[in-house]
Amino acid sequence: MAPPVRKGRGGVKKGGRGRGAPSWKVGEVAKVLAPVRKLRESMLKTETKPTKTLADLKIAGALREVLEFVPEQVRRSVERILAAVARTIMMGEGVSYVVPTRSAGNQRYVEEIDRIVLMDKSSTRQFANSATVRKSAITTRILGKVWELCTTGIHTTKRDLFYTDVKLFKTQTDSDEVLNDVACLIGCTRTSLSVVASEKGIVIGRVQFREAGDLINCARMGVGGKAIPPYVERITDIQSDALFILLVEKDAAFMRLAEDRFYDTYPCIIITAKGQPDVATRLFLKKLRATLNIPILGLVDSDPYGLKILSVYSSGSKNMSYDSANLTTPDIKWLGVLPSDLDKYGIPDQCRLEMTENDIKTGKELLEEDFIKKNPAWLKELQIMVTKKEKAEIQALSTFGFQYLTKQYLPRKLEQGDWI
Amino acid sequence: MAPPVRKGRGGVKKGGRGRGAPSWKVGEVAKVLAPVRKLRESMLKTETKPTKTLADLKIAGALREVLEFVPEQVRRSVERILAAVARTIMMGEGVSYVVPTRSAGNQRYVEEIDRIVLMDKSSTRQFANSATVRKSAITTRILGKVWELCTTGIHTTKRDLFYTDVKLFKTQTDSDEVLNDVACLIGCTRTSLSVVASEKGIVIGRVQFREAGDLINCARMGVGGKAIPPYVERITDIQSDALFILLVEKDAAFMRLAEDRFYDTYPCIIITAKGQPDVATRLFLKKLRATLNIPILGLVDSDPYGLKILSVYSSGSKNMSYDSANLTTPDIKWLGVLPSDLDKYGIPDQCRLEMTENDIKTGKELLEEDFIKKNPAWLKELQIMVTKKEKAEIQALSTFGFQYLTKQYLPRKLEQGDWI
């Protein structure tokens, strides 16, 4: 089958490293990069206005959002909370905690700041009440463990935390849930509590930083890339000459981009969380964006889950809505694979998959989401997907050759500024 | 609860980097490391004898094992196979391939070399036969694609390969299966075909190497570590002053070891595949072992799956038996968590989990495996597990404190040479 050919392109050097004297045509690359340069410039202009926060909006019933705390602040907060508890005990009033409610009914998408936030409903967790005695005991235990972590200055995983008192916690879900409650209670991010989930993400490309003091140059990370650390606050001194961040859903595409050293030709930073975004990768992306102020272009499968993944990066997940300000990176551009790309790039029928009923259901649910509705271009593309009932993976581009992604598709998308 | 305390241990420096003037007691560390030093010395003595290969054993009915090929060799082999096919077509005999059978019945564990190998049964895949026409067409197509990869000198993933001809392959299982057949047919490893699975593993510690030309120092990889690349042949110039490799089942333990910079105090290389070992991590481990000739100590959950994971590293998986020589690293020591450690280290009851029926079944099946039987110490520990019907994760050690693993458990295990 004949792929739509991009003529006269130098593309990525075959087998070479693309360092020293470049073999690609400099003028060509500059032409490809012109739209992304323009996008960056427009960002620099608008970013001079301070970004709105939840506090600026003064929305009735919205919770004050949680903040990044250093361990010392967390330690002091825990001590304040427990001192108050000691006081109520001595006054004969027993133990209780007022904990923000984190259920779906207490969440709202706020268009002005383009994020899901937590509202201010809360519930009282009394020790002297058979319905809440266990949860209040777990809350006390977790407060103690968090104090210990902040005092010794180390991190731990949610799994390790669970194992410190299996008898009380019973299941990891219980300790995980209360851990989120404790973050809300203190008013800090979960990461500030020094408890992390496992790391999944990898990064490669034109960025260097210090990680726990070690100098890491991601342009010299071979073909495998650097594992994104679970503790983003250990990353400092970020420096980069990249023009954009390429956020990739899956590792197969990441591996292609890494082996072809795509970032040597097109100055960018390539990130993947290998599927569903984890907290560490989201924090890392946010930190890069905040420091470098460069556009983020998303490359995901053309299916509802690809779009959902993009939306978790940009608008947040419901489970962590209390922490959306710290975890979300608004204004991520959907570069591909757009549902309209399937026809535009002539993806053959056998590489398109029929959407399952579940896919269609998920797609239709997304159509109703506020964060999709407010972006007419996203809405239109999602409608194409749901109407045609067709999906395709990034890998479908391999039908035109293994390097079609890096040598044809991406350069063409960039040159045409074909993102939404 | 009172953990069994190790007295007088400096352990890992709190918060510090452990570089420059070390704050731990040098004499203490030397004492802890004495048994592993002895193990290393015994390895150096025995390793002067050449290791036995399948060819040396002259086992009747055993297949010649596959070898690492460079792309040029693969290209020539494909051309030879297809030239032979062209000849038979011109002679009016049609197209057929003689493919080694890879089913369980054609596999055997060979004790002398401590690996599962493939026997020499094979089947003929004719094009002019309705039962084999599809498989022989897929074989031809994959041979063509492999030729293309070897000629352009790039790698691809199994998923990308599938997408080059969805109409023919139908499911990825079909293209994956034939890919293994083609490796057997050519007589090379699957990795030699330039087709890789996704990468999962991470490494940190006292080793440096070049990866696709970039110099990587794994002792300067912050707290997140370096992603193990999918293409192990891109790794060259391995150098290390490590005394041993610590192979860790899960990333929670890896993260603890990385943050505490365990390798600064106890010179080692720490590797994890985050669960089930993938091909890239197995190849990387093998390459480290072959280059450095240092012992490998395994730290896995005390359950049948932990042991199974160790056995995949050391004796191979049935699915890739044709490639066992290249993928397995014999003589991995089981450091922990040993079923007998649960009592020895006083792991409290609530951190031990009851084995499910499925766990017990898997454990009993393992008891029957040749590669367990030939190691009496492993057999004994597995019997303890199956008899007590108790399991425990590495994380169970956190019951004594988050850093119990790095400051107490591992140093004590090392000092006592308590591996089997």
C-alpha cells in the first residue's frame, strides 16, 4: 500500500547520532519547527498574566486547595493536630477528626481553571462511635507514621506504609484512603507526606537536572532513557533548550523515538508513563512545564482511553481531585493520533479496529465531560471517533514502515501545526 | 513489637550521600561483606573451568541451541532460507518450512547445564496445505520484515511488527508465535531479529557502561535509577567495583535501597524488573554476570511466585526454552525473604498471609520441578512454605521500621552469608 509520502525530507539520520555536524537539512528542520516556535511565543506572551487559582475565583463552597509542604511543615502540622486531640481528650471530649469528604458528590470541574476540584463538605470522624472508631484509629496511626517519615527525612511506598500495621489497616485500600484523607486534613499534597506510589515513567531528550544531587543529562541516556524518580522534589536545577515536550502514551512509541534520537533533530523532551499516568510522572511533567514554559504535545492512541489519559494529565483524576492544582498541567495539545488522522494519513482498514460497546460507552461519557465540551476541537474529534466507531493505536502508523512515525508523521504534524 | 536488633551498626548514613569521607565504620562493613567476598573468590576459582554447553553434553535428541547473531548474519540467513524457497518453487515443489516444535512436550530440563532446553522435534509448514497455509504465509512475511529491520539497522517492538500486516496476522499472538519460530529456524536469539518486547527494568549502583555510545554511571542516577534498555547489545564497556548484584523482585524494595544509597555502603549493583522478569532485564543481568563474574543475590517475596521469578532468571521460562542459553544466569543465590526468615526475624503474625489454594498448588508444583529438586536447600525452604501455608512480602519487614530492610535485615543476611 502506498503511504502518503513526505518528499524532500532529510529526517533523522540513519544509525548515526546526529551530533557534531548535523546531516539533516537545517532549513528543513527550522520549517518543521516554525509552528511550534509560534505556539511557544504565544505562551510566553499570555503567561505574563498570573494564572488564576481557586482562591482568586472565590467559588462558594470550594475547598482551599492543598499545597506543597516541606517535611518540617508537615511535622509541625501533625503536631498541631495531635496537640488539639490531646486537649479534647483532657477536656473529656474524646478524639475526633474533621475530614474533608472526597466522594464524587463533593467534586466539581471548574472551567476557569480547567481542573476538577474538591468542594468543602466534610465529616466528623469520632473515636467514640462504633461507625467511625476504626477509621479514626487508622487516621491517628497514619498521622504518627507520617510524623516519623518527616522527622527522619526519608520516603516510603504506600505498600510499605500498609505493612507497618497490617493488623489495624487490614487492607491496603484502607491505609491508602486514609492517607489521602490525612493529606486533605493537613492541607498538603500526598507527596508532601513522603509516601509515594511506584514509579513507571521514563524520560529522554534535551533536558538536564540534578536528582538528589546527581547531574543527569537526559540527552545522554542511551536508548533506554532515565527512570522518572518517585520523589519529584529531589529534582532541581532543570535546564533545557527544548522547544516542546512530547508526551507519549505507550512505551513502544517511546522506544522508536528514543532509538531514532528524535530529540537530536527536533529539540524536545520525550516522556511516557507507559499507559495510565502515575503521580510521579504527572508531577514531573508539571515541574518541567512550570520551569521551562514550553508547549506539551500529546501522542496517544486514537481511542477513548488515549483521550482519557490526556485528560488526566491536563484536568486531573477524580480520585486525587483535592490535589488537582499540583498534579495537573493545563493546556496540553492533542497532537495525535487524531480520529481524523486515520483518513488524512490513509491508515488502511485492517489497521483500524472496531470499537467495542464498552469503548463506545466510554467515548459517549467523555462527550458529556465539561473538560471535553469546553474544547470544541477535541469535541469534534471525539464525535468523529464515536460516529465512525473506529479506533487505532499509535502503532497503526507502522503499516507504512517502522520509522514512518519519526520520519514522516511527526514532522508533518509539527510543520502543519496540526494539534488541537 | 520488639524487632531483633542488630547492635553496634553504623549502617547507611542518614540523609547523606555517603561519598567522600565515609561516616560508616569501615571495619564493620568489611565484616559484613566477608562472606560475599569469599563467595566471589570461590567463583573465580571454579570459573576457570569452561562452562558446559548443550553441545558438550551430546544429549540425544537435543536441539542445537540458538546463538546471538549480528544483523548482517541474520540478513544472510534470511536470504539463504528464501533462496531455498525460490528454488523449490521453481522445481515445482512449492513452499515449505521445517520449523522446530516449541510445545511443552518438546522441552526438557537438563541438570548438567541447569536450564530448560528445546528438543529436536520439528514440523513441516507447507503452503499448499489448508492446515498450514496461513502459518507458512505469516512465516514468509515475518522473514521479510526481519530482513528489512536487519538491513536498516533499527529495532522494533512486537506490537509494531504486528501492525505491519494486521490483515494477515489477525492477532498479535500469531505474529509473536511465528517470530519465535523464525528465531528457531534461523538458529538465532529473538533479540538478534531486532524485535523487542517493552522495557520494564531499572538499575542503580556501582556500575558504569556505554549505552549507544553514551557514558552511563549508575552510581549517579539520583533516586530513580536508569531504565534498562530494550537492546542489550547497545551496552558496551561495562566497568564496576561492585562485589555482588542484588536482584530485587519489586520496585518498592528497589526504591528503599535506592533512596538509602545502599550501594554506597555495600558495593553492589541493584536491579529490578518490577515483577515478572522481562527479556531485556534477563539479558542485562546475564551480561553483567558474564562481564563482571560477581555473585547474584536474589531478594524476593516469600511466596511461590517469588521463587518462580528467581527460577526464570536462573533456569529459564518454558516459552523461551529455545533461547535458554542466552537468557538464563545460573547459580543465583536465594538471599531472602526465606520462609525460615519469618520465624528467625520474628515477623509478626499479622504480616504473614495465609496462602491461597492456588498458592499452595503452585508451591506443590514447584516441589516437583527438577531445578528445585537439585538444590536441597531450596527444596527444604519451599517445603517449610508449603507446610506452614504462610507467605510474606518483602514489605513485611517494614513492620520493624521503614529502613529495617537496608539497615538491619540485609547487612545481617550478608554478614552471616545467609543465602542458599
